[in-house]
Amino acid sequence: MIPIIGLLIGLAIGLVLDPSVPIWMQPYLPIAVIAALDAVFGAVRAVLDGIFDDKVFVISFLSNVVVAAFIVFIGDQLGVGSQLSTGVVVVFGVRIFSNVASIRRHLFHA
């Protein structure tokens, strides 16, 4: 219940304050969101499997975001930022869909 309340409070604050993203951070934000979603869906899957550990979740969440942002940064420095960004999105997308499929199997037994 606490995560849902935190999510709702965060959404309300975001809608009221309408924060803007600095130009230098704009290429990294979508990748960070995808990486964070991967960690969240992995946590939901772990809860359903009965193996959730909050330390593992926090480390996974932070490391996913940092590594994804680092890969995009390296791509920008090499001049191939969009190609590496696409690669990161594909990898995390596959992981997200895999976790969602596992969650679906747990919930619907299908």
C-alpha cells in the first residue's frame, strides 16, 4: 500500500509543479525510465515468486539506471548515441516483456 501511495503523491507533485528537464539530461531520461521500469517489473516478479529482497531491488534499480545512462553517455561521446540508446531500449524491453509474461503466468495461470 505504501508504494501505491508514494506513486500517487509523486504523480500529484509532478502534475502540480510541472518540472522541466534540462537539455543536457533529455537523452538520458527515457533510458533511465526504461531501466527503472525493468527493475520494478523484476521486483513484482520476485514478489510473486516469493524471493523478493529489498536490498537486491534497490541495487538493481540504481545499477540499471546508472549503467543505462553510462552506455548512452559513451554513445554520445562516440557519436553513435542513438544506436546505443536503441540497443539499451531493446535489451530492457525484452527483459520487461519477459517479466510481464512471468507475472501474467503467476496471476492468470496461463
